[in-house]
Amino acid sequence: ASWISNAGQALKAPIGYSKTIGGIITQWGTVVCARYGTATFPVAFPNLCASVTATPAVALTTAGDKRDSWMVSSVSKTNCVIFNNFESTPSVNMYWMAVGY
């Protein structure tokens, strides 16, 4: 299988990925989001992106800070959309991590 020949490949960079011998691919990066932003994966998942997590790269300063209401949607093999349900949000750097195969 092709995943065997690609096992151990990695891009060790701020936006990167790692492939395991079992065929699992972990990818990570950052994206700037105002109300939403599209995180483009460095490599397409051959079958499925099974999970994406996103975390704001800023300290939340007050309870109820609108920057703490981020969600992930529209997940595909090549990207996902990270968005905030509030319209008046300042731009925020978001860390993201995606896992699939």
C-alpha cells in the first residue's frame, strides 16, 4: 500500500504534517480569522479528515470574551473552515490540528 512507502514522512514547520506507518496523518498550522478563516492542509488526506481542533492563539481577557466561541465546520480532505459565531470579532490567530487517513 502507498501509505507504507510514505510512512515516516514529515514536514517539520509551523504549518506541517507527520505520517505514521499505520497510515494516520497528523497535520497542524495556524490561520488568521476575523469572523472565519480557511485552514488549508499541507497535504490532502487520501480518505478522510476524521477530526479537527482549533484554539485561539491569544489570551482571553474577560469572561464572555467573544474570541472564545470558535467552531470548526466544512471539513474536507484538503481544508476546513474555522469561524466565530459573533460578527464583531477582531482578527485572531488560530492554531489548528487535523487527524485523518
